[in-house]
Amino acid sequence: MIDKSMQVLIVDDYKTMLRIIRNLLKQIEFHNVEEASDGSEAIAKLRTGNFGLVISDWNMMPMTGLQLLQEVRADSRLKTTPFIMITAESKTENVIAAKQAGVSNYIVKPFNAETLREKIEKVLGHV
Amino acid sequence: MSDPRPLAERLAAVHARHPGATDAITEALREVMETVVGKVSATEAALLGEVEALGRTIAAAKAEISALHVDDITASHIPFATDELDAIVAHTASATEAILEACESLDGATGQVGPEPAATLLNATTRIYEACSFQDITGQRITKVVGALKEIESKVAAITVRFGCQWHLHPDWHTDGPPVPADETLLNGPQHPTVAMGQSDIDKLLASFD
């Protein structure tokens, strides 16, 4: 059974996208959502908070989603935190790089609520 | 029609007709002939002719490029195009925010109606939220177009500099740009739908690691 009251961190430098993901999460009953507008802000929040899931964009400046993922996996306290990448980067080398960095799942934009729900359940089901 | 005989033979004929008057001319022409024949072969002369023609072509091209006012590309055309693209992003972002706000109001109203209309409302707003992510994709595509425009600008600048035309980069354009992330080569933005991997392709690729 997935605990939908867990705190979820969504990371995107585009505030409209943050708003869309927050609303879609709300539709699938994840209401405890925190936002970060780039990788640096995200890592600071992750180190001080207690998040059960990270959903991040890749294409951000100055710290990209891939670099954030690498930092998370290198942090002894955060390394097992489920991490889903939601991105428009859909090349094979991107998926491989993300997988090698330890991504839990990968959603390509544009996506729908059903895909988001399915990937979250798959990722959290493995925790 | 030119005389087909060698010049030396022709000079000898002139000398035979006018032995007193042509000595000086003959001597001068002989010196010229020795200079030309000794230093420039027929092939070299042909090459020189081609080089001269090429020079005229380049000069004509330079004149034509100057007449095109290529400075306009950086001074007005490309800045205008990028400003227009920025305006498109701003307008669509504003419209998307308004749509999202309206959707959030509808979501808030689901508690005031029965379960069936609430589910219908929820289903409709979910589809609207999903559709609104177009804004992010179009923004990234427009960024790629702006990058292509900058590339065109720099290539045109390189050509015109090579041709010796006047060229000044627009003051608002900087070659340094923002800091480049370590995984820059992986930042390609949205792929064209005809070649992009879909979610199912990505799922299969990820599953191949398990």
C-alpha cells in the first residue's frame, strides 16, 4: 500500500510546469507537495527535509536534473530516495545516462496523469 | 586575323624590308620576348588568366554582399525574430496560467457537486492539465530555434568577414552565454515527433537494464 501522505519534491525551473505537476499529483491524491525551481534549491531542501519521492526535470540551469540525481545518489542519507525524471530529453543516451546515474524511472514529456500515477506506483512499490 | 608565324620570323621579315629602321625595334622586341618566354609558360599564363578571372569574381561577390546590407541580419532581422519568439512564449505562458487558474477553480468546485459530476469535472481538468504541458515543450522548441538563428548569424558573419565586408555584432548578443553544464551534450531538448522515442520505447529501454 502506497502512503500518499508522503512528502514529494517536484523540481523544475519553469513555474507553469511545477503548477501542472502539482495539480496532476493532487488529482492522483498526492497532496503533500513541495517545489524547487532548480537543482541547488532542491538539494538544499532534500538535505533538510524528509521527502519520500523526488520528481525532477532534466533541463535546468545551473544544476541540471542529472547533476541533481548524481548528488542525491552520492549523499548517504538521500541515496535511496526514489527519483523520477520527467523530461523532454528522449534520446537513448539520455535514458542510459539517467539509468546509470541511478534514476528510479523516466517519464518523457508530454505525459499524462495515468503515466505519472503508474510510474509513481511502480517506483514506490519497489521501496 | 593575327599572323601565325613566330614573332622572330616576322621580325626577320620586317628587317629584310627595312634593314636600317628596324634594328632598334627588333632589339627591343627581342628583349621583351626573351623576358616573357623565359619566365611564363603557356600553362602558367593560362593559370594567371584564371586567377585574374577569379579575382574579378571575388570582387563582384564582395560588392554584391555589401549591397545586401548583411549588417541588417544582426542589427534588426535576428533581434526582431527572437523578440517575436520571446513574445510568443510570454503570451502562451500567460494564457496557460489563466487556464490553470480556471482549472483550479473547477477543482475547488468538485466538493460542491455530487460524486458523478465531480468525477466528470476531475476528469476534464486532468485532461486540461495534461494538455497545458504543451507550453513547456513549445518553450524548449523555441529556444532551439533561437539557437539556430544565432548559429546562422555567426556563420553569415564568418563568411562576410572572409570576404572583407564590414561586420559588427549586435551589442545585445554575447558570444560567452550562460555557464555550460557538465552534461551539455545530453541537453538536446524535445525531439521531432517523427524520430522521438515514446514512453513505451523508454520503458523497454529501462526494462533492459533489469
